[in-house]
Amino acid sequence: MIRLAVIWGILGLAAGPVVIYCLILLALYLDPSCRAGDTLTCRLDAGLNLVLGAIGGFVLFFAVSLVRSLLKKARS
């Protein structure tokens, strides 16, 4: 049960930054202050956001997998 949750957590570790990166690209496209190309106008720290996305993805996937396993075990 824990092993499966860790495997899903590792998948979330990869999926979280992908989702965050897509959101960053969308924000860069939609925000007119980020289009100018000046590094001082757009305060979007991509590195920090990707790290937080990786941590959040791991926690989310791990927790959902663990809860699903516990619910499945409780039903049987």
C-alpha cells in the first residue's frame, strides 16, 4: 500500500512541474508586462515555482493513492 503510494508520488513528482511549467507559459503569454522581454517587469520565478510544483505533485499523488488504497481495503 505504501509502496504503491510512493510510486504514484514519484509520478506526481514528474507531473507537478509539467503542469506548473504550462501554467507559467500561459501566464507569460497572457500577461502584457511579461511580453516586453525586460527581466525587471515580470517577477515570475520559474525555478521556485517548478520546485514547489514538484513537491506539491508528490504530496498530492501520494495522498490520493494512499486514501484510495485505504478506502479499497476498508470496503473488502
